[in-house]
Amino acid sequence: MSALLELVKEAPPDDRQAVAEYLKPYLVTKELPTEKWVNLEELRPYIPGKKSKAWIQLYVLDAYPETRKWSTNPHPGKGRAIKVNLPVARKWIEEHIDVIDWNKPMP
């Protein structure tokens, strides 16, 4: 393996790029998010600021319909908890961190 690395290091930049593209599927492992369904209380540490469950429900789950892909109904009824798929929810929140107004007060 070290001999191959030395050859790649000495190769011109175009050849190194071609080798990198060729080897990419073999070297990069992409782990798919696993499902871990949790309640809103367990999601709270991953929300910027200390937001209540009601705030998350109102300004994240109600405001963005695409959250239904990783959450249950935000109004499940009496005695039922809202569940979210934590790995997918965290990724979505990271991608939308600049879109959501995290300083919005509760009505």
C-alpha cells in the first residue's frame, strides 16, 4: 500500500485527482442514520438555546411540514407523546440552523 501511495504522491495533480475519484467508493464509508425514536425531551439538548417542548412543537414541527418525515403528528392527542427520529432530526436541524428564528418568544 505504501508503494501505491508514493506513486500517487509523485503523480501530476490531474492523475492524482483521477486516482482519488476511482478509489473514492472504496475508501469512503457513508453510514446511514439509524432510527432512534425519542420524545421531545430527548431532542431538546440538540436544539440551539434552551427551548421548551412547546416551543419546539410550535416553531419547528408546526412551522415546517417537512418535519413529518422524521416526526410523528405534532398534535397526537391526550396521553400520547410526540416522537422524533433523533439522527434524522439532528441532521435536519443542523441544515436549517440559519433558517429558524431561535430567539422567537412564545406567544
